[in-house]
Amino acid sequence: MKFHLTALILFVSTFGFSQSDFTLTQFTLKDSTKIKTGLWIEQSFNSNVINNSVVFNLAMKNGPTFQSMQNMKNRVNNSNRAGYNGFERVYYVQKLNSKSDSVALTGFFSLHSSRQITAKFGEDALRLIAYGNKEFAGKKADVNNLNVLLQQYTSIQFGITRTRDKKTFGIAPSVVIGNKMARVNSEGGFLYTSPIGDSVYAEAKGTFSQNDTSSKLAYDPNGIGAAIDLFYSMPFDIFRKNESIGQLTFEVNDLGFMVWNKNTLTYSIDGNYSWAGFKAPTLFDLNDSIISSQQPNDIERSFLRKTESGTINAMLPVRFSVRYAEQLNDRVLLTANLQQRFFSNMLPFIGLDQEIRLNDGNKPVAYNLRFHESFGGYNYAGLGAGFSVSAPAFDLVVGSRNIIGLTNPEYFSGFNVHLGFHWKFF
């Protein structure tokens, strides 16, 4: 039936984005549905160099394999990226006027939690951390331009959507509670190892910030902020030979800021350190007592210039996106999207999604295969697949936007799993 197919288009087209994104178009009710409530859960990681085997073994507290480390070593570039996103959302949507009104209004409430780890780093920094300084004997290992950000926040959001003449506008302000934050910015630095490896010299300059160290629980409030989401959707027909008219959507998400509280710590790093290594009269005299007595114990004092506590203002990782969706025929829905998320070390992202209905369109329940292709973000290419069901009382979607990384985790990077479900009441 057309009703179920239309509901499926509206539902699936909202999930065409990677990196744990969710769109406000999910909160429109254009059919006889009066109330909708649901959830969305997603976990993602991607990198152009750090492969899945390293990530999985670190998560399981095992050592990475020799092969995965070698593969990572062969893939490293001058500029590298990595990012993790965890995302959970529960929401409630209600129609605010009657079906006969020329303007359709919906109101909604959403509670969601986001966790992000993003990193941008050079080739030497990765080689030094992963393999040590042996290969840098007689030369410098540069660790400048290192940027790492970890943040977790919870958003309480209220919003409204308005539809008239097939054009829809949505707005949703939110209160944002900051839970966890750590940030590293390297402004310069290097490590020099002597040609025979008997001494090292290091210089470093930058800052390290973190939330209140007395905060122990994952959802402790350590900051407060505000954000707003906006979208505008309108008819736009690219493929004119079919009966359907496409929908073009412009959207802004997480446009806002966070103020981390007065107990936030900032460490200013600017200094140098040299160490001549262990010295013993003979090789046979090199024992634990000599090693412990000559271990460096003033490294922190050499690099740390000052420690300050106080509020830190930070922008949220705002996202701008453009999406186009059109039903090409009775069975195929195509969605294309272009997006950029700032303050997250991401490259611009281009994605394509196809939804293929498996059963007859006259059936009340639709079963569909989903396919995903992308380029950009934290990696250069993505390939995914999934499955969705649209029934009169509910919609379900489950899948992955990156299955390449699971085929050979010793070499490839990236994983994604997502689950979306909502109930409809008439």
C-alpha cells in the first residue's frame, strides 16, 4: 500500500548519515499517525590508518597482533584521522492539530547521549607511539599538529515541525549537559634519539585540558550549554521520468556551545628534557637498583609550565548537511547526502543509500534491503548493508554502514552498527 511505502521512505531517509547522526525529519507525522515514540542506537569508529584489529584488541585489553601493526605502519600518511562516535536517543512525537488542517504541526521531545573521540595526527606521532623510538635513531620524530578531543554530553531537546504545501520546517532548541571532556593540542614538539640510541632529547609545547578530576561517574554534570537544530525540506525533482517527486532537505545540527565548569583543569606545556639513559660500570652491573635510581623523575616538572582551573568555553561539533531522496520506482528508494561536521577533525562526507523493497507493494508489511556507499569522514571509503521493516504499528531498521572493515580487520579500518525502532499510534 502507498501509505506504508510513504511511511517507509520518511523513516529510512532519515538514517542516510554516518558518524552517529540523526535528523530532525524523523519527527514529522504526515499520515494518520497521531503519536510516535522510538529509539536509535549507534556505535561507529573509522580511521584512514588505525585498523580494526588494533581497536578490537585494545578494547579487549589484549595486545595488538604483529601483522596488524605492520599493516598500520604501511598505511600511515603525513596527515591521519581517527574518530569514534557512540549515540543513544529516545524520543516522543505527537501531532498537534487535526488531519484536515492545511498546516500540519508536530511537537516532540528527545533525550540523547553522545560520546565522541576524534584525533588528527602526523606520521611520526603514530610511529613513535606504536613502535617506539628505535627507528628514529639519529633523527627527530615530529609530534607537532597533534589534536585529540574526547567529549561526552547529554541533550534534552524540545521541538516543533510545520508542514504546508509539502514544505516542512523544523526547529529544536536543547539544553546540553557536559559529562566528560579531555583535549590535547600540540603546538610543536619533537623527540631526538642519538644514533646509537643511548640518549634522547625532547621538546614539547601545547595544552592539555580535562573536566573536573573529582568527577567519577559517567554522567556526572561537569558543564552546561545550549544548542539548536534546524531543517527545511521541500519538493525537488531530479529524475523526471518517474511518477515520484524527490525531497531536498537542508539541515543544521548541534549549533551551540558548552561551558565546562570552574573545576576544569588546563595544563600549559612548554619545555624540554634530555636523558642520557642508564649508566653502569659494566653490562653485568646493570641491575634493578641501578635502573630505578637512574629513571627520570623530573619529566613532568621540565615540561609543565602552569596549571589553571576555570571554565572553558567550547563549540559543539556542528553539522551542516544537504540530503536528496526520491522513490525511483515501486521498489527502489535512492538517498544522496553531503555533509560536513566541524570541530571534529572530519573531512567532508558524501554518501549514497539505496532501499530495495523485497515483497509486493500491496502488502501491509514491507521488507527491505538497504545498501550504503560513502567517501570521506574519517576514512576514504565506506560500504554498508542492512535490513528494514515497515509495518502499520512500527518501523525497524538494523545494519552497518561499514562492512569492509569486518572482512579483513587486520588491514581495514572502520566499523558501524546501528538499530532504530519506533512505535506508531493512530
